[in-house]
Amino acid sequence: MDLNAVRTFVAVVDAGQFQDAAAALSVTQQAVSKRIAALEKDLQVRLFTRTARGARLTIDGQAFLPHARELLRVAERADASVRPGRRALRVDVHSRRTAPSVLLQDFHRTYPRIELDVVTLDADFHAATAAVEAGTVDATFHAVPVPVRHLPDAVRAVRMIDEHHELLVGPRHALANARVVTPAQLAAHRIWMPGMVAGTEWASYYDELAAAFGLTIDRVGPAFGNEALLAEIADSAELATLAGERTRYLWPDRYDLRRIPVRDPAPIYPMSLIWRDDNPHPALSTLRDHLSSRRMDTPDEDVWMPKWGQ
């Protein structure tokens, strides 16, 4: 169905006359008449009868009117859902459990009137950056494993999150009762991270972390999801994994899992907000300012991060 014809039909109803509808639509009266005639031909009914006082709806026209208005409302919502500057601010996060999601929820609480569309592209840095460049998303959170000067034209990246690590173990693990652990202590234990995809920036990060401290990062086995991972760790005296300190996990009380900070030095996973500098969305600068104000710097802390994150 021709939406221009439907829009013209509604304009005639609201104006009461073809001439006034033409003025409202900035078209000729002849164009209005042609559109209405085409719509009537398409529907195979008469929508108006002309009187000395203007255009009057027929019974079929009265029946069609609420549906015509709804068609235009749906079209408007569809347009707003994808058009930059009108749609919700669309931000990609790799997981809804991790620090970027936590910070976006804080942003939403601070600015509840800003429409926010949180999506998960399930993409690495390169694919997510391509989505930003294409305008598919307004921004994404990723570690940036390449020099900023190598980013595509107009794409910008600023480090916004320095995520500390925690060791996640079950109650029978040798480190279960430790209040803090060091990377040196972890060298004697198996760190299980199944399903990590080689070639991604997070795989690169953990490769460098393992090399720096002599860690054993075990990627063996398919990933059956966080729930299965937590159940395996809770039942094991040997398995452990690493998680961001702001990553959200839920598990039954009977698991008695322990989250233990890793310090001296504290490994830091650096994440940047990536966006197009020429993106016109009015809420994007608000998001950047909000994240900058929430950035937690720890200049006096002994930290470690990969060379490409510095």
C-alpha cells in the first residue's frame, strides 16, 4: 500500500477539503486527487464523497480511517527505529554481564529520558569497529589491540574502562580462603576459560597475560554457557577462572563460589568506547561525558596491562 496515498487520505480527513490538504502537504490539488483515486482503486471502494462543504467520508472511508492512522504511526516508529538522530542510541556490548553493561545501566538511571538500545553483536574488535564505521551501531566497547592511528577515518576510541580481575573458585580449591591472590600465585593453578576464540583481542590479552606471569590458560572444551562453567568450578578442587570485577554472575547458594581480587600487580583489561566522530546522534556526547566522569584512575596502584593497551 502506498504510504504517500494513505498520508494524503488522512490529510484530507483532517483538513476537510482537498485544496487545504494539498496546501498542508505542499503539493497541488491535482496530486491529492490522483493519490486518493489511486488509493480508492487499490482498495476497490470509494473513500470520499464531495459536497459543497468539502470532502466527506463514506462508510468505507470511516472504517478505513483508524487503520490508516495506525499505518502511519507504525511507519513512523519503523523509521525512528533505524534513522540516526531519531532512533534510540544504539550501543554494542560483547556481553550483558560485563562492565560496559553495568556502566550503561548506570547511564540509563542517570538519563532515563534518553532512549537506549543495548545490542550484542557477538563480534571482535575489527567486526565491531566496522559496524561503527558503517553506522550500524553508534558506539561499541572493546579493547583496542592496534594503534589508534590505524583506526578507520572518522572512527575514534578513548579508553574508558580499566577492568580489574577476580579469581573465581569453588570452596574446595586451594585458594578458596585467600583474601587476595597475586599473578605469581596463579602460576601454579589451572585457569579454565573454555571457548575462547583465537585471534580475538581478548585471546590476545590472555596470551600476553599468561606469558608475563607463567600462567596456564586452558581453553579446552566447548563453551556451554556461564551456568555450566560455574557449576563445573563449584564442584572442582582444581578448576578456576578469571572474571572482571564488575561482571555479574548469579549462582545457587550451595555452590559457595568465591570471588578473590587479583593484585600485586593487578592485571587490567583496558576497554575503550569506539564511535564515529561525525555521528550526529544527540545522545552520543552525553554518553561519552558520563563515562568519562565515571572513569576510575588508580595512579598509585601497581597494575599490569598488555603493551598494546598502554
